[in-house]
Amino acid sequence: MSDELETGALASAGGLTQGSASGELTGEPCRNCGTVVQGQYCQSCGQLAQSYHRPFWGLITEVLGDFLSVDGRVMRTMPSLIFSPGKITKAYLDGKRQRFVPPFRLYLLSSFIYFLLLFAFGDAHGWFNAHYATNGNFYTTLDAAALEQAAGENLTDEQITQILEAAEEGQAQLAESPDDAEPVVEGEGGESSNHVNAFRPDGRINREGLTRQINDGDSMDEASKAFFVGVMNRMADAYENQGMFFASIQSWAPRIALGLTPAMILLLAVVYPFSKRIYIYDHVIFTLHFQSWLYILLSVGLLFFWVNQTWIAWLLFLAPPIYIYRMLRTVYSSGRILSALRTLFILFILNLLLVLCFILLVIVGVAETSPVIGGVS
């Protein structure tokens, strides 16, 4: 990253990128270290020699000026990024950096937009609502309105009252005598076998029955039984407190997704192991541009899902193999066959990593939820 970009980023963080060339505080003591400032920046500590006190309209004009100055780079970056795989990556690596949005800034912006849309889409479609199972059906709550909606028909007040009373009675029976509450199911040949229902009538997990079933098994030693009982209790905590679980998922998803960036950089280093003309820096820029494009693609796909054009959304997911292949050909000047083989390898490993990231996300969500609730470890 050039010094000019770093300077612009620091000034943007402070809310100013414009001002007089000499600095507003030139000739005055630096507000940070006290050295008399002789230019736009303090020669001792490097702080911008500008006052951050502005009239409201002054702030508006500066924000508009910053936006218009960035807008040109955005318009030069986005069309090439989306429709010309590898073009801006190749140009950036060739030294044409000032005309494009910096890769890491582009990555942060595209990933932020994607996760914002993902969580908004999930909230709109009830992905992050709590769902509890009772008697084979799923309810978001156990109130009368939810029961009536889940039944798919208009229930009378008397029927709703009977259902709620039955649920309360079943819960009381489980609390008082969990042994008697376990159902006995007919097995093959008329033989009866104990079968533990995982859900209590109130929609919560039947921890007592599941714990007993684990401990009664003969295929595990005591340490394994204790481990699986602990896992069951933690998962039960997450299930019974789904609001907290989904909040943890939303908090950790962007962080875990960030781990795919160094993973892909390493993948590129593996598929180009002995090239003297390719450096890790090249892989970093390649990865940031590809993942920025991917987040844009996923965001567009979510919008099509939102308007019920799912076939277009699914069609978009055929694009990543083609995009990676074209990027490899353009950026690294690879041959057709080697680019195709490298594309297949990269996609296979990335899909495997996505599955592992999803599993890790669930584990982290459960681990964060259970200690707060007081689950058994």
C-alpha cells in the first residue's frame, strides 16, 4: 500500500481528507506533542495539522468531496471486477494502483454489504426465529396464536385451551416422574422396547430421558458417556435459548469467514509452488479481489432470492468456477489445462473449508450459549 493511500486512510478515519496544503495549525504547537508545526503534518509525531471543529455545512461539503473523489475509483473498479476476471488484479500488480479502490478496502466493503443483506434476509424469512418441536410439529412459541397458525386451521378457544393444558400437564408429569413419562413403543414382532422422546411436551429437550439412554448403553465407557452427556446438555441449552444462539452465530460468521482469506492465499501458494515470478503479495491481491467479487455475487443472489427469482440466484452460483479459471489465466498467464486443474483443486478445498467453517460456527455458537445459561460441560 502506498504512502499516499495510507495518508488518505488516516485522514478519512479522522473525518477529514481535505484542507489547506499548509495545514490550519501551521506555526502553532501540535495538539498531540506540543512541537511547533511547520507544514501540513507535525514533523515530530506525524499528526495532521487540522482542526476537527467544523460548521455543519462544512462537514457536509467535505463528505461530498470525499465521496466524489472516491466515486471515480469505484466506477473504474467495479465493472472490471465484476465482468473482467483478473483485469484489475493484473493492472494492480503491474503498478497501476491509484486508479482503483484498494483491495482490502474493497473486500471489507463487499463483505459488510453481504452479511448485512444476509442477516436482513434471514430476519425477514424467519431464519433466526426460535422454533420448538412438540408432537412432531414446530412452533416459534407456545402461545395460542402460534398453535392455531401451526395447526393450519382455525381452532376453537376450547381446543386451544385443551392443547395448552395438556402441554402443562405433560411438563408437570415429566418433572414429577420422568420415568413414567417415557413412552413405550411396540417393536417388530410385537416386542416392546423403550424409546425416549427427545422433546418434552412443552417443547424443551427431555434431558433426563436422553441422559438415561446414554448411560444405559453398553457400547461406551464411562468417560465417553460423560462426554456425550455434556455435549447433549450444551446442545440442549442452545436449542432452548435459540435467540442467544443465533445472536452468537451472527456475531461470529463474519469473523470465521475472514479466515478463508489466508486459507485461499495458502492454496494459491500450493498450486504455484516453484514460480519465481509469482510472490505471496500476488496471491494476497488475487484473493482479496476474488473474495470481493464473490461477496458481490452472493449479495446479488440474495436479492434475487428476496424477490422469489430463485432460478436466477441458483444460476449465479455456476459463475465461481469460470471466474477463478479466467483469473488464473489472466493474472498468472497459466495454460488452459493447468488452470482448469488448479480451479478444480481450489474449489474442492474451499468447499471443504466452508463445511468446516459452518461446523466451527455451530460449535462456537453452542459454546457461547451454554456457559451463559449454565449448561453442563
